[in-house]
Amino acid sequence: MKIELLERLRCPQTGQCLTLEPPISGVDEIESGWLVSVDGQHRYPIRNFIPRFVPESNYANNFGMQWNKFRQTQLDSYSGHPISADRFWKATGWRPEDISGQWVLDVGCGAGRFAEIALRAGAKVVALDYSSAVDACFANLKQHPNLHVVQGDIYSLPFMTEAFPFVYSLGVLQHTPDVSQAFASLPPMVSRAGGKLCTDFYWKRFRTMLHAKYLFRPITKRMSQQTLFAFLERNVPSFLKFSQLLGSVPIVGVVLKRIIPVADYTGRYPLNEHQLNEWALLDTFDMLSPKYDSPQSPSTIRNGMARAGFYEIEV
């Protein structure tokens, strides 16, 4: 943990400032130790340079598993394509010069695919995840001097309020137990003076609910992660080939391929065959394994933003 992060951290249970134990001076980064609330009642470990504010085992274990297995898969620096960058800038509507030199909070960072983009733009990025994906994120991006990785709970974010001019959470909130409560935790983190918040969600519409994954999720979300992953590792290559075959059917192929529960990026991203299979395995596990999957309607999101006091809302 870098010392400069300490002034932005708060005890998630009391909101109090945190102190280091043992006291440390003359260093910029801390590998291990404790963060202690001012009243001494709450203690949080720093392990492997990451402050940890959550139990080791939690509902997001599947995400920790997948991001540590596929630590680099979706990093642009690994794939060789600006897939994450294109999505980040399109989703947020921000420009690199907007966030350069600014504190940016990434809620649900996973292995750091979007944190990498913000870091490259010159932002000071606090990358937070509930799962052990934080270890993958740190391993991927630790060479960036402006990276700060935190393991924390979106329902009890361990930061001072209004600490970040920019906050984003991409591909995350629909996988939390209570989406509205998870969203409500984000606005207090945003600076009131021109701060910006970006979130995205699965779209709650008829077409979304027709996706084949919703036929299988009642079973797959209850399976052990290891069993499900082993099954997908054996079968995703065949699923992907079948999906590609259906997708080649003129006119109706794009609809037909949705009956196969596999993430097929053929023709969508410029990936080679190995990468298509790797992304298919990662994202098929990602859609079948989460305990929670709650699409949201545009009106729900707009109303939530308005209630939180935001203006210039774009959905």
C-alpha cells in the first residue's frame, strides 16, 4: 500500500481515520501491517501490499477464481487490441486529458482491464474489488506508480466521502446481492464539484431474458466453481464452433447463435482463434457462475442517478 492512499482511507464500519500499525516512516509503500481505526476497535490487515477490508471467502469467490486464472486475458497490453480502451472511453464519455492527474475510483476492478486504461491516461487509480481478483490486478499493474489496490466491500466502501472526481463501475453492479443499494454507495464517493460517475448494467429487456444463460443459471450458479469450470473447459471449444456455425447462417444467424450458452466474439473483436477460445471460456464462466445476475431498466438507472443529485444524466 502506498502511503499517499492513507489520507483517503476510512474505517468502513465507523468512518474514522485509520492509522498504521506498526507506525512506519521513511517508506513510500507498505507490504504488510495493519490499519487501525482511531478508537482502536477495528483492525484491517495489509497483505502483499493490499489493504484488506473483507473476509477471505465471500459471494464473489467465482470472480476471484476466474480473474486469477485469466489474469491477463482482457488486458489490452496482452491481447494487442484496444478492446478494453474502446469500451472504457465509449462507456464513460471521458477523455484522457479529463482524468490525467486526477484520483479515479474503479469499483469492481477484476484483473484491472479498465484500470490499465485509466493509468495509461495518467490517472491516480484506486482499484477496488470484493474478491481475490485484487491480487491479479496488482500482479498485472504493479509497475504503474499511480496504482492503488484495495480489497473492499461496495456496501461499505473504505474511503472518505467525496474523495474522487471520477468514479466508475463497469460490469459489476448486476452481480451484487442488492443492485440499488450497491449503486447508492457510489454517489457519496464522488466529488460534488463537477464529479462524474459512470456505471453500466445488463439491459433488462425481452431480448436479454431470452439469452440461453438464463435457462442454465438456476443449475450452474449452484454448482461448485471447480466442477463448472472443468465442464466448461472441456466443452466450450465445441460450443463455440457450433455457435460460429449458427452465426454463419444468413440473416437469422445472429439470433440463432444465442441459443448456445457460450460467449462468442467471432466477428465482433479482432481476436485470433486461441484468443476467441480463451475469451469464450472466461466470459462463459463469467455468465454462468455468478450467484447474482440482475439486469436493470434504463428508467431505473436514470431515476437512481437523479435521486442521488446528479445532473446531465446520460443513459
